[in-house]
Amino acid sequence: MIPNNSYITVVGSIAYDDVITTEGSKNNLFGGSATYFSISASNFSDVSIVGTVGKDFRESDINLLKSKNIDTSNIKKNNSGNTFRWKGDYKSNPEEPETIYTSLGVFEEFSPKLNETQLNSTHTFLANISPDIQLELAQSLENKNVLVGLDTMNHWILEKKETLVKVIKKINVIFINKTEASLISENSDIDIAAKYLLEYGPDLCIIKDGKIGSYMYTKDEEMFFCPTYNIDRLIDPTGAGDSFAGGFFGYLSNIINPKKEDFQEAMIYGSTIASFTIEGFGIENLFIVDKEKINYRFKKIKSKVNLEQI
């Protein structure tokens, strides 16, 4: 299915976040969907990140990405404005933050183009960006031997559902949370929501359900449930979904012709990486992760599941 020269491209937001949680508050945290995904996937594979930043972007943050051997050559700096910024409050609900403000900055003008290397990636992840951009990128990847994943959010479902559906028809794996799945399918039953999404064409539909775990559905109407790792303390949920997708894609990228069990194990690796993310503010915890810690948590989660359950 996918050749092995593992190389992953991610297109998405690069941001500075202000977050408020029950554990405190932090400002100017380096984040964004592409940032969390790329750092998570870099534990398994070579990664290239496509994004835009503003005049306020810190050079030290580019160096952080480079320290994980992430290709940053397609991060474009736009000095006409500031980097995308978001502030959220998780105190009332750690799974559905209250957005206090969003300032798109130069991200509002984001018009990404993939270079030749990125067009020939084995795996591409279209992170949470406008469906208009996702559609253009998905079309550029048609007829290429590439596994394409997609994430979205409530805003795009409400504002650009028609375009989003066009994107879903062109990708292989959709990542979506339970609330979003119910919204797009207009059905609160996630089994029915997954079937609705798979009818558009993806091979896999992955529905995330916070601390409960995540569900992977296939076109053959099979389902695999992956539980979460039992952490000691939830610090900051920001980026958990993107970290999950990064772990999932990172692991898969090293496997030629992945089978059912490989996709199941990718789910467990996704859950493993996400468990580290939420134990610290922003990306800080992802920089103290190593293979030994990943493998320990992977085995703990795997011990809870039966890889033949679907």
C-alpha cells in the first residue's frame, strides 16, 4: 500500500497559545496543530512541516523543531503581521475549552504550496485548517502513492461543510472527536456517525472520545477501541488530538503494506504520545519523551486491549 522511505509532511497551524487550566495558566506557549503533530511524529520518522509565522515568531522555536530533526524549510515568515494566537480556558471542561480569543494574524493569508519532496511524501497530514486549503492540497496529492490524513473542527463543519465533505472524499484517514462526528453526521450515535463518514470514501474513521479512549472504524464495518493511558495528573489538554495523529502516522510510516494489526498498534502509539502531551503545558513534555518511555506506556495500553477484537 505505502512504500517504505518513511517521510511525513504536515500542513497546519503554527501558533502561540495562552491556556488556563485547573493546574494554572501559561502564556505564549509554542503550539499549533502542525507543531504538535510534527514533534510527535518525529519520534518515529522524518517529518517536514508546512506553515506560516509572523514577525513575532521566536527563532528559538524554529531551533526546537530542528532539534527533533524536523524539516522547517517550508515554514514561511511573513513580517506583515503576527503569528496565529489562541487563548482557551479548560477549567470548566478539560475536553471542550472555552475560547477566549483567536487572532489569526498571518495565518489568515496562509496559502501553502508543497515542494517536490513533500509532494512525494509517503504520508501527509492535513491538520486543522480551512477545508478550502485542505481541498487544494488533497487534489495536488491525487494519483500519488500517499496515505493522507485529515483533522477538522466544529467551526469548519458549521461554516464549510460542503467543502469539507469534498475533502473527505479524497483522503484515507479522518481524525475527528465525538462532538464533531455527531455534528457532521447529525447523529449522536458514534457507530452511525462513523458509517456516515466512511460512506464518503475514507478507509478509516478515527473518533476520539477524550479520557475514555478512541475508536477506529473501517469500511468493512469493523471497530477497534483503544483505551487511554492512566496518567497521574492532567495539566493541559491542548494538542492531544494532534499528538495522537502524529504518533499514529509516525508509527505507520515505517511499515510497508500495513495490515489490520498495524493500524491497531498505530492507535496505541497515538494514545501513548498523547498521554505525554497532556502531562505538561504546551509541548514541554514532548521534549522529555524517549523510546524507552514510549515503549513502556505502549505496552501498558496494549495489555488492556485485544488486538484481534475487530
